[in-house]
Amino acid sequence: MRSLVSFKNIKKSYDGEKLVVRNLNLDVQEGEFLTLLGPSGSGKTTSLMMLAGFETPTDGEIFLRDRPLHILPPHQRDIGMVFQNYALFPHMTVAENLAFPLSIRRMSRFDIKQRVARILDMVKLTPLADRYPAQMSGGQQQRVALARALVFEPKLVLMDEPLGALDKQLREHMQLEIKQLHELLGLTIVYVTHDQSEAMTLSDRVAVFNDGVIQQMDSPGKLYEQPANAFVAQFIGENNSLLATQISASGDYYRVRLDDGSELDALKVRPSSPGKKIQLSIRPERINVNAPQQGDEQIKARVQQFIYLGDHVRMLTEVAGQGNFMVKLSPDKMDGRWQAGSEVMLSWQPQHLRALDVVLQ
């Protein structure tokens, strides 16, 4: 697949000292949906704003195909932009808002009328063409903002937390609409969010940012199943962490010891050496209770509490002196004899327990 956008050794500092973005090297493939995901201050929005042209890199270069992009003003970059606050012109109707980016590109009135009609139909807004933004709901305004970013058929569409102001149900509906438009029009989309479930739903790939650095960039499935470090494991989905000491290594596994003396095998992910404290990670749904399979690792646990959530039950346990170790179970796997204080046996396949970052002491 061909790269549409390339960040080459991009750095950004606002004060000349602290780097908000550090040595960013990133290729966005043509036609893909790439999400920049991370907590506030991680560098994801700054990276998007440099791509849009609203921020200037301190160092490095950005290319759209083979054309240097960082030297062009925003209006010459042929990029569509959707903001969280919609940024619609309040004195213009929906149709006039959509016509504006076409008129500044000096398109003919006939072509503008055709383009606007086509995009209105695509986002199901034709009946609202003569309304003003103040006469519309938040979801309708967001649909107009999306249509305005698409109407001039840009090579690239950037979205900065576009659904952050919507309620949960409407946000999920708009996620599906954006995904369908991406596939229908063959768009290349770079999307920024701090909502990991939104990133997992929409994206072909997700770049997880922290402290100005991409921690891991992968498909949603790989990020969840194969987190590269403790930050990604904790940030993506629900996760259990255990502290242990590495005692030996064999093949693809470390042998580790927990604080209560229990020994387990954990899949090698990050470098370690004997005697080092290491953080282990396992997903709650990978754990069985009192139902070990052949080859499973097993460990005793004490039940702390149950949280019933309809489609599943979260059982919080204490393992090797570490509390809130979560197991996700379907309701039919629950045993009526279990209660707070009960002792149970937890088990899992060795490859699901991942040895991640060495803990600095």
C-alpha cells in the first residue's frame, strides 16, 4: 500500500525546552483509517495540528505523497478538517456552509450546486439544507461539519475529537456513519481521540501516544492481544497487572516469582534479566475459575466482590497479596457457592500472561 502522508523526524516544542512531540516518524497509508490515541498532553492533537498546518514543526518534515507539506499554509494543503466544536458559520445555512469551501476554490455555481446536493444526500441532510446551525441538534451540526470536510473531495480528512460533544448513543451512531463514509468514498482519515473504544471501533490502525512518543502502532486486535508495553496494556481495554521477580528464562518464556512465592511462566515481551522486578499483564476474560485446562498455569485467589453487568460478571479477587485482580465471566459460569472470602483457583494458558516492563527500583 502506498503512503499518502509521511512524518519524518518531527519534533515540536512550544517553549524551546520541553518536547511535546519527539522524533515522530509515521506513515499514513492511502485509504486507511488511522487513529492517534492517547491521554491529554500525549502529543496526538499537536501531531494532527502540524499535519493540518495550524502548528509548525520545530524540526523535521511532513510530506503529502512526495510534496513537502510543512512549508504550505493550511488552505493550500487540500485537507478536510472536522473539529469537536463543529466550527460552522452561524450566519450561513447548511447549503451555504457546504458551498463555502467550493467557492473559495473558485468552482462554478453549477458545479457547486451539484456537489452540495450530492453530499447533502450522502449524509441525509437534504431536508435541512436551508436551516441555520442554531436550528439544528448537535448530531445534525456534526453531520454538516463532516459533509463540509468532504464536499471538495480532499485527499485527506483530519478529525479532531469530532464526537466528543455528543451523548453516548448519538456518538456510537455517528461512529458507524463515519466508518461507512470512509469505506464508501475510499477516504484516508487521520482521527484523534482519547476514547480507546472509539479508536478500536473505527480504525484500521491505531497509534498509541504517550509523552510525545508512539508507544505502539498496530491494528486494534494486535494492540489488545499483544500490547508492547505496560502503558499500552493499561490504556487499551481492561487489564490485570501483577508484579513479579524474574528468576530464569527458557525459550519464549520467563519463569517469574510472585510475592507469595508462587511461580509462573510468562511470555517474553520486553527484555529482562534474573532478579529484576517485572510487570505482568493478562486480560480478565482469559482467566478461568476452578476449571483448569491442560497446560494451564494455576494460582490461588481469594474473592473480594462481584459486579453484575448484564452480559458478564466481574469478579474481583486478591492474588499473591495484590487486590482487584479482575476475572470476567459469563453469568452461566458463576457458581452460587462463591462469595466474598471464598478461595478459588484461577488458571490460564501461559501465552496470555505477558512479561512487560522491568520496574525501576
